[in-house]
Amino acid sequence: MIEISHLTKRYGPLTAVDDISFTVEPGQVLGFLGPNGAGKSTTMKMITGFLAPTSGTIRVCGHDVAHEPLAAKACMGYLPEGAPSYSEMTVRAFLEFIADVRGLTGERRRSRLDDVISRLALAGVLEQVIETLSKGFRRRVGLAQALLHDPQVLILDEPTDGLDPNQKHEVRTLINAMSKDKIIVISTHILEEVDAVCNRAIIIAGGRILADDTPQALASRAPSGRLDDVFRQITMGIKPSHSKQEAAHA
Ligand SMILES: Nc1ncnc2c1ncn2[C@@H]1O[C@H](COP(=O)(O)OP(=O)(O)OP(=O)(O)O)[C@@H](O)[C@H]1O
Ligand SMILES: [Mg+2]
């Protein structure tokens, strides 16, 4: 379970995430939707312990991310925005390194490496240096490292960004296949993806949660029955929130 309570992140006068609370349970594939700058990546960075909140608490698999970071991180896989990795390493060396970090040994290590290499179709690029890979392959390597220890919780920041249509389909199929017993949170700008993989969607803008429902229920809020119309209706005109003092000077 992910339990987020009154989570806030301020960057100077900008409140990027503004007092949000929600829980996510096993079996849920939660789509995080919102315009550029809404606070999606910032929230994901805080859930995964990469960024400390200004205030609020996060528990993942029963562990407080601030106080038991190692236990919380052990049960999570994270694909950060832009899928950064060690660009001078080969794909094989990078995945072996992640296997070391995750403490995988013996037969399980071999089978997990084989599994992600085949799922993300990386066999042909294992000896290639990561910085020479195309954007989509770099993202696939990022997904492979997130899945390597078969975590209970997956936080994937725009997992299909830059993938070709075949790989988009593969990754969506993969997310569907993993969704039964895991918690998966994805951010995306592709609203059809929300229909394809998510059973819950949160629309966030200006650091606040503006809607939280099933994709079907959300879509039915527009006369057209289209999620993109609902998205536009809900998020148009929402500005990032600045402190009162800053707003007075603006
Ligand atoms: N390190 C930082 N310092 C200052 N402001 C930041 C920093 N990181 C993010 N922000 C600001 O916080 C806000 C939320 O950014 P965030 O990256 O979470 O948005 P997002 O919803 O992921 O957007 P996108 O769809 O473009 O990925 C933005 O206004 C951004 O400029
Ligand atoms: Mg982002």
C-alpha cells in the first residue's frame, strides 16, 4: 500500500505539490495525469525517496519513506523522468550493477536478468554503451532496471515516452500483466494509455488533486464521453500556486 498524507513540496515561493493526500492499494494501476508542471514528477520523486517533502508523510509497504528509506526503497522500482542511467556503461554492465545494488544473487539473479532482458527486448543491445542507444532503447533499459527485483510497487514516470508503437503496446501489455498483485503508478500525457492500462486516474494541476476516479467515470463527466475533453475542462486556467506574499507582488 502507498499512503500519502498532506504532502507538500515548495521550491522557494513556488508550491509544486500542495497538501495532497491519497492511498493506493494492490491491484490498482494509478494514472497520474496533469499538464506540464502540474507536480507529477515531484510527487513521484517524493514517493520514491529521491526528494524530501517540505511537509507531509509517505508510507510505502508499511515503511515511512523518511524514516525507513532503505526498507521503503527495497519494495519499489522507479523509472525516473527521462530514464537517467550511467551512460558510459554497457547495458549488460548497468543491469549487472543494478542487480548488485538490489542484492540479487545466484539463480534468482540470473532468472531476473533473463526476464527483464527478454521482456524489454534488450538482447540485441546488451554490449552497447548506453549513451549510444536511441531514446526508446534508453527508456527500455530504464524500465528493465525498475523491474529487475520484481518489486511490489512500481513508480513509472512517463514509461512509454519515446517508445515506438510496437514497444508502447508491449509495455502496456507488460503493465497489465503485472497489475494483479502489484501497485503501479504511472504518469502519462497519453490519455488513451490511461484507458489501456489504468483502473484509476488522478488529475493533478497546480500541485493539487482535482479529480480521482476510474477512467470511465471521469470520461463520462464530459458530454462527449472523452477523457481529453474532461482533462481540458478540469485543468484549463489552473496556475502553479505561489505563496500569498509572492502573489501580492505579482
Ligand atoms: N528543482 C526545482 N527547483 C525549482 N522548481 C522546480 C524544481 N523541480 C521542479 N520544479 C517546478 O515544480 C513544478 C512541478 O514540476 P514537475 O516536474 O513535478 O511537473 P510535472 O507534472 O512532472 O510536469 P511534466 O508533465 O512537464 O513532466 C514546475 O513548476 C517545476 O518548474
Ligand atoms: Mg514530469
